[in-house]
Amino acid sequence: MSKMAFFDENEFLGSINYSFPISKISWLKVGGPVDILFRPRNLDHLARFLSYVPIEVQVMPIGACSNLLVRDGGLPGVAIKLGGNFSEIEEIDNEVKLGAGNFSAKVAVNLSERGYDLSFLRTIPGTIGGAIAMNAGCYGNYIGDFVQSVEGVDKAGNFSRISRENIQFEYRTSNLPKNFIVTSAIVRPKKMKKAAIEKKMAEMLSKREATQPTKEATCGSTFKNPDGKSSLMLEAKTELKAWNLIDKTGLRGKKIGKAMVSTKHPNFLINLGGATACDMEALGEYIRESVYQKYKVMLDWEVIRVGRNKLD
């Protein structure tokens, strides 16, 4: 894509990078280049930039790249990454406005100081924008349960506010428009004493540390649970949890190239160092086929996979 194909970069506040390697910002540390990466300074310049993008050019918000696998051939079109200027946390009566660029963990800690309980976000990677788009959750809680409205822009740069009654949140998905870029949301968390919230967060962090590979290059949960529910803090083993199906298929430690199934949590894929996106995706597909052959259950990807395969 030509650098000056459809806009004059001097017209926009923010940073514009061409052929930017996604591997530099991906939690998996893999992924080819995106044609254009735009990090807008504010909402007005995001909307203005999008208004210049031709309809045939793909536009994709990428958040923190914590739940995203970009293939080795790269991502065509434009990637939008919202940063610090979309990180407001503002109390409005008994509700809170959250900028989409906030990290989920930061929101949990910040709100605990104010006596608002969104403690489950403390263990969820990524940003609020991505969390809302996919209705992120854990331990029986989902962000969609607290959302009152969502603000954002469409691919043409048109701003809109979507009220809760027009949003359907389900397990790891929502009905927000496909090309809608979330810029902020109003949430209504429960009020609770700070000490009680901090205790809950500490327990969740302890459980995560004990059961997940927190110091590895990983995107977190790779596959959705077939029972359509997030895991609870305390629950009996069930074959309808993705990790248990993978475990019973004997795939802990399975490797393809430099990609490996975590020995600590088999629903996590790890980049051992030097893995390609192809390695990661091939390992995921091997898991899906192996589980299906044994249990006749086809696991659905939770990690979003996009982009072009690398051409030799």
C-alpha cells in the first residue's frame, strides 16, 4: 500500500507507521507487518482518519494484541491501536466511564480504590475495548454484565452511542457491529469496601499464578469452553472445559516448531522463543483435530486469527 494512498499524514494527530511488525507488540511475539498502524491522539482525529480510508481497505482495532494472532504474511489494510489518550476513568454518579485504551487490570485496581468492584478484570489481559467487544470474563463474571452503554466509531468515522438494551452479550462475543471501534463505555459496578475488593483480587491473582503460565509469551486461553461458560474459582472438573479436554487427550507439552502447549495450563499456547505464527496456528489446529478424534468435540478458537499466510 502506498504511503500516500488515501491521506496526508500531516492532517492527523497521532502516530502513523508503515509495514509495522505486529510481532513487536503481540503478546505471542509473532506476526507479520500491518500495512498501516495508526495510533490516534484523540477521538476527533480517529474519526477524521477513518473518513479518509477507502471502503475497500480493511480496518481493524487491535487493542493490546493480547488475544490476537496475526499470520506471518502480515495484516492488509489499517490497524488502529488506542493508547493513553483513550484511558479516562471518570465517575458519573454511580457509574464509571472507561476509555477503551485502559488495560483491564489497571481498571480493576483503580476502581478498587474508589470502592467499585470489577475485581475479575485484574486477571484479564488486554484493554477495555477488546474486553467489551468479546465480552471478556473469568470466574463466572463478564464485563457485559456491567455495561450500560458503549461509544465508538464505525469504519467511516461516524460516532455513535449504543445503549445496553441494543447490545447482546454472550459467552466471548457481542453483537456490536463488525467494523465498530469501541472508544469508551459506561459501566455500573457494584459498590464494596476497598479491603474486600483487594482480598478478592489477591485470591484471583494467586489462583492465576498457581495455574497459568504468567511469565511466558502467550495469548491466554486459546479455545472457548464448549459448555459456553468461563471457569469458576472453585469447580469440579468437567470434560466440557477446553483445558480438560486437551489434558485428557494427552497434549500437555506438545510442540510444533517453537510453539508448545503449556504444561501448566493446556489451554495456553506458548512461544518458546523464535516460534512463527504458522507454528502457533498449526499447533492449535493439531489440538482441535486431536480432541475431536477422541471426544467428537470440535474446539472453537478464542484467539482471533487474521492476516495473510507467508509466501515462500
